[in-house]
Amino acid sequence: MTTTSNAETHKVVLVTGASSGIGEATALRLAREGHVVVLGARRTDRLQALVEKIRADGGTASAQRLDVTDREGVRAVVDRVVAERGRIDAIVNNAGVMPLSRLDALLVDEWDRMIDVNVRGLLHGVAAALPHFARQGGGHVVTVASVGAHEVVPTSAVYSATKFAAWAITEGLRLESDPGIRATTITPGVVESELAEHISDPGARTAMRTYRRDAIPADAIARAISFALGQPADVDVNEIVVRPAAQR
């Protein structure tokens, strides 16, 4: 396990959506760097397997069943982390869904799901962590957004709207918070993940296969998250855009 020379740099970090993709890669990287990671997601079997892998490699990890759309459930998990670990230094709001479709497909239930997970889920994480950050005098909110926050293509209208909202919420948090509370938006381009597997609209699914030909590994995003978390207290990395070199 790789550790830093100063134990004070080891953080207690809650990662949402940690059962696969960017969340899983982030948990693995942060644990290798010596941080205490708490994994949150709905698929507890995957979480437990990941915890066992981290512990076998010498890291420190635990798992909590977490549905980010459940406000009280998110608060309870964050409170439990603080009760068990004494503090929470960062929350990585990574949970997200991407069922792309044209608006005229009228997949309203999927629109609602994106809003619930990508926007309300982020707000629930912020609401749960902020009181602890204020009491501690510091903390770090990391939001995993998307290049969809900065561009709209056919089929991405609602998804892009939720990711722009995620960016705006995180920027608003930065502006409103005392300097001890830092806020970072990580903006991935095309990354290897399960997101595209949940697209039900046939046209959007076909288009996404072509779009995702040049995907980069999820650890590329995990490295960016690690970089932001690892900065000195007086440095706030506001946004990092990470995309494949081939993505235009």
C-alpha cells in the first residue's frame, strides 16, 4: 500500500456510486494512497467484494448500503461515518445515471430518475456533509459531473441539464462556503463505465456505441479526484476536465 509521509494527510472519504466504474476506481486509488474509504451504493454484494479487495491489499475500507435519492438515508450514512471514524473529510458525489433519449421519445420516468439521482442525490450528499464540515472547520465536496455539463447533443438534453445543475450547485457551494470548505467539480469525458448499458432508447444506444469508441479507464478520473483531494488546505481545485485525447 502506498502511503504519504504525513498521517494527517490521510482522509476519511465517502464515495457514492462506489460499486463500479469511476466510484470503484476512486475507492481503490484512495485506499492505496492510505486514505480511509467508505463505499456507498445500492449493490452491497459488489461493495463487500471491493472492501475485501482493499483490505487484502492493506487498505482501510468499509461499506454502507446507500441510495442517494433517499435523503434521510444519506444523512444517516454520513452521520454513521462520523460516529465510527470521528470525522468525515470529503464526500465524492459520484452516483449518477445516464439513460439518454430524444425528448420526443417522452421517456418521462427516465427523466425523473436522472433528476432524482444526478441532482437531488448530489444535494442530499451536500446537505448531509455540510453540518459536519462546519463543525470540523473544513471539508471537501467533490462532484463528478460530465462534459455533458458544457455541451448538448441530440438525446442528451435532460442528462446535460442535470450535469450542468451539478456543476452549478458545486460552484454555488464554493462561493457560499468559508475557505475551509472546498468544492471541486470533476468533469469526465468518455470513460469506461456501465452508464451506457442502461440506455433503453434504441437510437440513443446505437449512437452511444460510436461515441464511446475512445473511452479512457475509470482510473484516469480517480487520479484527478486524488489530485484535488491531495492539495494543501489553502488550494481549492475548482474544476478538472478529463477526456480521451481522441475525443473532440
